[in-house]
Amino acid sequence: MTSNHAPRSKWIAAIAASALVLASSLAQPQNGQGQNGQGGNGQGDNGQGNNGQGNNGQGNNNGQGNNGEIQRVLLISIDGMHEQDLAKCLSANTCPNIAKLAKHGVNYTNAFTPGLSDSVPGLAALVTGGSPRSTGLFYDDIYDRTLYAGTDPTCTGTQGVEVFLQELVGIDAFIPGPGLIHLDGGGAFNPQQIPHRKVGVDCVPVYPHDFIKTNTIFEVVKKYIHKSYTAWSDKHAWGTDWVNGPSGTGVDDLARTEINSTVPPAINDYTGSKDGLQPAYLHTEEFDNFHVQNILNEIDGLDSTGTKIAPVPTVFGTNFQTLSVAQKALHNTGGGYVDAAFTPGLFVQAAITYVDGAIGQFMAELDAKHLTDSTLIIISAKHGQSPADYSRLLKIGHAAANNLGPLVGGGTDPITGNNLGNGQITDDDVAFVWLNDQTQRAAAVAQLEANPTCPVVDPVTKIVLSSTTMICVNNGGAVIDLSKVPDKFGDPANGRTPDIMVQPNPGVIYTTSGGKDMEHGGFAPDDSHVALLVSHPSLGKKTSNESVQTTQVAPTIIRALGLDPELLDAVETEGTEVLPGLFED
């Protein structure tokens, strides 16, 4: 923990001297007998709660009732939700539950991810307050020059290995093995995908929570709020372990659900059609429903499984994948958008309706348990999706890899097939390059920049006609030598930051997939311009056009709970501010 306790004392004094806008107009206790009442039903903000100890053990007020304070924060990421999606559904009244929240909330219409828009850095922004420069999290598939393979428990083999933060981290992916057939990813980590680090004479495993370089909101809350409780549900059962933070214990109730599992009788995982006939997003709804039930259980004073009594969490939340899958679906089947103005196609509209209904369930349950007045709700997205304008779509294959050839790759782990010792390229609608030899960076950049134009694609499938080295960066794209901008993503000399980032023109995806027409990961406008709504009954309806980043969500959560945002490592390092318009100074 790098935070200085002196500023925290000053912060607490400042809170005492100046009111929180969020807290200033909170309703009086609903079930209690005054601010320190017992709570008539034992379930409200002022009651004894399901565990007999108040809302969160002793809670923010040591079990003394609401006292006009935010006692918990519910964070919801609707992955893929652009700001334009939110604006359209609010104006068309196709998301009535979210609209109800917006009547008592601040809608930030110029919210952006911090440069990268993969699920991992996108979620890291929301729960750490930092960009990859601080967190060290660039993607769910990256390369680290300082680590050894999971299959090298003595750290005596080749240094430099591909690191995953996704489905392969679960034991179901162990080789040889049955594959991903369990919703919980098999119930344990896959040791083959847990890299190792040399520490003195020891070779120690590096779990995902060891891989993140900063703490998280969950760790801060657990450390500084007495008897607090935390929970999170996400799409990877074991790869998302990093949300625990370096302590490994930040999340009391981390749901182990794997979206890439194929659970019979389904013939595909939860991102594909369940039976080969119905649209994939309907299968994804089934996956998201697990998380909906998790949240309802947690509101009810149970753990995510609904089988054990637990405190209502101080910080909890989930993500929805249904919209993202609906966006990616082929345009000619009903996926994506009708036009460049983000008019939703059939699948996207259905997905937004589904997510809105789920959020309505959360709201109803909070009301039923008399927790609405003490719960701050934040809705955002880890990432958007690109391109919304189908006419701009070009699927040009792994052009950057084709271009660089032997400058990247060549070594693989004989058991897992992971890249080993020779760098790698990770690409979607962006490409990250870790070179074999970092002294060749300038030459590699020049080679890429010499091929900036776009290849011809099939007018129907939008797929490149033949393998190409043309990287398509000549109309809004860029080849970025990351060693020139260390303040943005860190220095490649640290062993983890990529050497080069290739951001193609908006609409370009480095794939030849015949199964998706949108993707995310980089900083194209459709990737990075996301929804952000902060809601609480004490707030009036407000629209903020001020430019903000999703990194500002984390310090806002910490401040709303009465703590110093600089207790977050990334906030202190990067100077991340709380969201504007919520607090009185």
C-alpha cells in the first residue's frame, strides 16, 4: 500500500467540513426507530440485516443505521454499451429501468476508456482507477519477458512467455484433458497456465492476482471499512482472479463462472448458438442470468450461490455479455447496427431490452429490502464495439503478423503451445507487438509504416481476398512505438509493455472470421466512447458533457464510501480524479 495516511486524515476532516451532494438529501431511515434504530424488519438500511449485524457486518456506520451515508455501491458493466446506445434507449424509452435510474443520476455523455478497450484493461479501469501504465494489464492475452512458463516450475528454461487472463486459466483447459465442459472452469487453476517468476533462488507461481501491479477497490474497502464485504461476478472463472488485487483476497465472493465453457446439452460455449439454430446472444443471456441471480442473492443477504448467509456487500457487481455478443453477430443475420447513427439491429435491441429487465430486477430487490436509499448504482462498460457503421467494416486477417514475419514469434511451449521466448502479436481491432529483439523496434515500425494502405475485401463477407501485409492505417490509424510514449502505457523495457501498437483505421478488424462483424480492444471511437451513468435517489437528473474516463469510476466509489481515493495505488500514481458533479467541495 503506497498511500500516505496523512492525506487520508486530511480527507476525512474535509468530509466532515463539507457535505456530500450524494448524502445531503438522503431519506430518513425507513424501518428503524431513528438513525440508530433496530430496523423493524431487520432487513433495511437501519436493521440488523440478514446476518444480525447490520447491513454489512457493522457497516460503514458500525451498525448504527444509515445516518445519511452511502453504504454500498453496485457496479454494472454492460460490455459493448456505447454512449450512443444509452442515449438512444433513453430517448426511445426502450430501457425504462435504466431511464428510471437516470431520473436520479448523472449521465456522462463524453466518457471514454483509457486508451485500450479490451475487457481486461476495461474492467481494470473501473476497479483500480488506472490505465495499463499502472496496472500492467493490456489484454487477456499478452507477453511478459520477465516470466517463465507454467510448465517450467524451476525457472530454468526459456524466459519470456505468453500470459492468459481468460478461459485457459481454469483447470478444464489442462492438457491433456476434457476441455472446457464445466461452468466453474473445472473448479481450480490450471497450473500449466500459471507462469513463474524467479525471486532470489525461488521459482514462484504468478497467479492472475499476482500479475496485476496495483490494488483494487475491493482491497481498499476490505482494509479500511470495518466488517465490509465484497463480491464480483464476471465472464472468466479463474482468469478474472486478478480483481482480488495483489493480496489475493480482495473479493470475498468471486463467482466462478466461465463463459467459454460448453456445458451439455449445448453444442457451443455461451458465446455461440446453443443448438446451432438459435442466435448466440440468447445463449449468452443464459450465462448472464447466472450473474443476475448472483446479484439478487447478494442483495438478499446470501452469497452468490444462494446457499450461505452473507452480509450484503459493500461493493459488488457484475458484467453483462449479451449485448457484446449481439453486436458481434453477423450483420446480415440481425447483428450490429442498422446504420452509422447506432440505430440498433434486431439482436442489439433485444439485448438492451434483456439487460434493462435484469437491472429492473436489481432495483426491485433493493427496494424490497429497503436498501435503495443507501445504494449508489453505477452503470458503464468495459468497452464499446467497432464498427457500428457496417459500411466501414474490413476484415483483413493478421496483417501485422504477416508484415513483420520473423521479427516476431517462433518459439512455443511444447505442452501448451503458448508463445515462448520470441515475443508475440495479439490482434483484434488493434494489434500489440512484442518483438523477438527489442533493438529492432525502429526497423519494425518502419516496415509497418511502409504498408499503410488497405487490401481489397469481398463486398459481401467483408473478408480479405488473400493474405496481406497491408495494415490499413492510412485513414485514422497509426503505428505507435510505445517506447516513445512511456507515460501512456509504460516503457517496453519493463518487459511487459508491448513494443508497438498498431491501431488500424476505424472499421478494420485483424481477422478473417466468418462469425463476427464487430470487435473491440483498441482506441477507435466506437471502442472507447462508452456509457456512464451514476445514480442515487438523492441526485437530480443531470447530463454532463465534460470529458471523463472510466478510470474515474474507481475513485468515485471509494470517495462515496467515505474513504480517500488515493488509497488506490493507480489513483495516486496517475492522479485520477473523481467524477465531476457528484460531490460538494
